[in-house]
Amino acid sequence: MAKKILVIDDDPTCLKMVDFVLKKKYMVKTAPNGEKGIELAKIELPDLILLDIMMPKLNGYETLEKLQGDQITKNIPVIMLTAKEKMEDVERAITLGARAYLVKPITSDPALIKKIEELLGA
């Protein structure tokens, strides 16, 4: 059975692009914001989460904190996938529990697939 990846991002174009890149190899679920993403993570129990930082309602940092603080979702690896490139953003995400940090745009970037495979042991 294909591994399940949850993509949490408020940008419909990014969601489509990531879905397109990943759907050949993974089962992809998407959520348009952090609140929906947390709900979906608890229901779907994905093998990995791709998480944007700049989103309405809950930003990526807040979403990551809630995921890490919940018994159901705390062990799901999270890759931050964001346009924010500053070192302080990277350090904050890793400190909060993100396993990796990739900068958008990803197009059909092999770095994303490589990092996912690395984290999933594929």
C-alpha cells in the first residue's frame, strides 16, 4: 500500500503542484489551513506531513506545535515547505520538531522526493 502524505498549505497552486509531483508514488491528502490539517492528520494518520508556514488562522509554526503536542500526531514526521528562507525560520521550525525544511517553489524538484524517501525509509 502506498504511503500517505498530508500537504497543509493555503496556496491552491502549490497544493496542485505538490499533488502532481507526489501522486505517482504516494497517496496525497491536502488541507487548506492548519486547523483543517490537524483535523485531517488525526483522522488520516499520514506517514508524513508537508507544512507551509505562512497561512491564515494557524500559521505553520502553530500547526507544528499542535501536531507535536498531540499524542495521536506527535510521531508523524513533518517537512516544512515554505517560501521563507531566513536561517531563523529554519532554526525555529527544527526546534519545534520539523524533521526537514525545504524552500518553495518546488516544481518537480527531486530534493522533495529525496527528502520524503529519506524520512520514510523508502
